[in-house]
Amino acid sequence: MSETISTDVAIIGAGPAGLFAVFELGLLDIKAQLIDILPKIGGQCAELYPEKPIYDIPGFPVVSAQGLVDNLVLQIQPFHPTFHLGEMVESLEVLGTAERPEFRIRTDAGTTLEAKVVIIAAGGGSFQPKKPPIPGIHDYEGRSVFYAVRKIEQFRDRRVVIVGGGDSALDWVLNLYPVARRVTLIHRRDAFRAAPHSVNAMRELVAEGKIDFLLGQVAGLKGEGGQLSALTLRTENGEIADCECDDLLPFFGLTMKLGPIADWGLDLHENLVPVDTQKFETNVPGIFAIGDIVAYPGKLKLILSGFHEGALAAQKAHRYIYPEKKLVFQYTTSSTSLQRKLGVG
Amino acid sequence: MTRVTYIDAAGASRTVEAQIGSTVMETALRNSVPGIEAECGGACACATCHVYVAPEWTAIVGKPSQMEEDMLDFAFEVRPSSRLSCQIKVTPALDGLVVATPAKQG
């Protein structure tokens, strides 16, 4: 078990709202650490549409989603935020009182964080692998069906079937074939969205007879006690064929699920977290929520709304973290103290 | 008046009015038609607005673009009539369009 990390604020979600909250907190001398289930910074902007232009960020007539994320990361550099990426927050425990809140967060990677304030900036929830609707697939999950590869060794001498045409599918075909007894790639068409060099490498292995490629979609599973023995393949013209396999790895991209947030004692309204519009605090004192995940009358799911919400949440967070200090409102244009914090004074 | 009909996986049918220039996905969301999630909001980036175009409409609606075809790799039970509804723009020629939604989007 790793040691406990202490910080002022734990921010769950490293999308634009969470990133800008670091800035607003930083100006108030509040330190923050961010946790995100994705292995990269930027949330939906980075995962779903990095190349897409955004036209409604004030001051930017047009900016790409990734460009916005890169600029936000640059903007919060003076505050040296710590990122815990590729980790999902599993539990959020209340330790303190309503006046002096304190929280303990545990992630699925074993990180433990203690914070005086928590800001949930989780957008549409956590990105999790899409699970194909193959009848009975749940019975095999975790034993014979995996949506991510944690340990390559686990697949040694196994007959592995990988489904998909993207980078995850192709990367694992190339990484697992030296280890597995046999790797079979199944895809619905003979074209791939994955990087061309991976596709070429895969095609070479098929030509050399080292792996198999089958055209079609998985229609059914055969096995016993959670252990697969074969799967049923439906080809484009509707023919059904069996394909022997021990393990199945479907890669259909990611989808957003609310996930463990539902278990943290927060009021929820249609998978959103209700907050007040003065402090953006939830029903649990010390837990705030900002960005796409919140609900309040008139809420707009815009990035700019998330920025505003983070600024106001930071004001109230200051009262929890520095209860004895009075907060004086200052502008970055004129305050030498703020400018010093930003490293420009 | 342009109308679009959505048939869900259980066979229930809903016909709604569509604005010319909006997409079949937006029309579904605006009218609370279930079965279309559209997680990415119409960026052709998530494959959760997957529909099957009715056989009599496939020629009129047309084929998916290369980018959409790539994105369909992340949809389930893809058929030759599969499209992402955020990429189908409503035009007067599509009045009466019928699409079916799959059992599972994401």
C-alpha cells in the first residue's frame, strides 16, 4: 500500500473545467491534485474530439480542442498541479465535519489522497470501455473476456481473439502475438482506422501465417464456468462459423459512465450532481461539482460555464482551507501579489 | 413539413417533425426519442447515435463518409444499412425517412 498523499483540493477529472479550477484555486494559494481515468490530460476534448475546432471560447475566435487543453495546461503551470492519470476514483470517504471537512479518496491504482475539499469535474462521468452486446458476455468478463490488458503474461500460450479495427485492437495484436499460442483478429471490414504502420505490420503477420484475420462480427460465446472455449462468428453474408479461443479482447472504444460517483452519498438527478449556483457545492459540505456533470436551473453544458463555476467554487473552498483568513478580491491585471504567484510579478 | 420516423429495438415507432438542415441525431434528441445517446454531441467521435436506415431509404440517404465508416467500427452489430445519425442532414428529400435504433449504443 502506498503512503497517503495530503493536499488542499482533490479535483476529479482533468478536462477543461478541472484544469481551470487549478488556476482559480492557485490564485487563492490553494494547492490541487487532479485525478483522471484517462491516461492523458484534457477529458472529452482530448479523448473525443482533439482536432475539432471550438468557436465559443471567449477570446478565441477558433481553437482546437487539444489546443485549448494545451493552453490551459500552460496557464496552470505556475501552480505545479500534480496529475494522477489513468486512475479511477473508487471511493470517497468523509472524514471531517461539515465546518472542517476532510476527505479520503482511493483510486483503483492504489493511490490514497487526503484533501480538505473535493471538486468533482467529471464531465459525462468516467470513460470506460464499451461492452459489446453479445449474449452471456458478462459471465466471462474478468476471466476470459477483457476490455484492457493489464499483464501481457496472462495471455501466454492462450488462444487470444482480438476484436476491432482501431489502435487498441491492432496494438494488442502486435504485442500479444509473440506471447500467445495464437492470435486471431476479428473485424467487421477489411479496412482499419488504426495507424497505417500497425495495419501493415498486422497484414505482414497474416501473410506469414503467424496470426489469423477473420472478417465478421462476434455473435455468440461458448464455454463453461466463465472460461471460453470458442466464439461464434457471423460473416458479412450472414454465415455462421466457430472460432476456438481461450480469451476474448473486444476493443470498441470508450463510453462515458457515471461510475462510482453514484456511491459517494451525493444527491443525484438524472446522473447529474445538483449544486447551488453561488458556491457550486453539493449536498455534502466540502464537495463541489463543476462543469458538465452539474445540474442547476439554467445550466448550459458549455466549457465557459465550467470556468465560471470553478472560479466560484474556489472562493468557497478558500473558506474551508483558510478559515481564519479573509479573502480579498483581486485582479490579475493590477495585483502584484497575484502576479507574483503567476511568476510574472 | 419534414418527418422522420424512429423505430426502437423493441419495434415501437415514433414519428417527429424535423427541421431542414438539422441532423437525424439532433432531431431525435430534441424530441426525446430514446435509443440515441450522442455522447460526443455530434462530432462523429463516439458512435453512440448509430441507426439502421430502412431499406427503401438507403439509396436516398447514401453511404457513410470515410471518417464515419471508421467511427462505425466502434458501434455494435453494424450492418450495410448502418449510419451515424449525426452525419445525416435532414433535407426535403428525406421527408418520411425511417430509421431503426439498435439494442445498445455504448
